[in-house]
Amino acid sequence: MIADILGIAAVIAGAFFLLVGGIGLIRLPDFYSRNHATGKSDTLGIMLVIFGLMLIEGLSLNSAKLFFALIFVFLTNPTGTHALANAAWQTGLKPWFRKNTEKVDGSCTGK
């Protein structure tokens, strides 16, 4: 009973992180920001969903398979996002910078 409640909570938390990653994919301005947002939140979200499913399932062969899927995601998702960012950098894709139109005068008065 407790494991089911914790499992459902982990699945809901994972779904939240996946939703935040999807919003970041839409809202962020360039490839590198989008890659960072989706890489971090998707890894955590998928791992929480799989962990929650393991808690709901209990000790069984299905839990062992889910554990191996969790390890696979833990190892391959950061590697894949790093490879994508490295390939984008090697092909010359530059990061986005905000253009500051205000003149910087060096004062720290806050006015």
C-alpha cells in the first residue's frame, strides 16, 4: 500500500519534470538552451517514472527489467545530449546571446 502511493507520487513527479522539459523545449531561444533543458529534465523525469513503476510492480522479473531500463537511461541520455551539443558546436552553431541595448556606465548606484 505504501509502495503503491510512493510509486504513484514518483510517476506524477516524473511526469511533471517531463512537462517542464517540454515547455523548455518550446520556450527557450536556442539549441544549446533547449538541449540543456530537455537533457536534464527528461533524464530525471524518465528515471522517476521508471522508479515509480518499479515500486508499483514490487519485486518481480518486470521490476528487474525496469531496473535495467533505468540504468540504460541513466547512462545513455546524458551521453546523447552531450554528443548532440558537441556536434552542434563542431559544425559552427553559435549560442544565442541577449543583445543589451542599455549603455553600461559602470556605476553601482542602482538608479
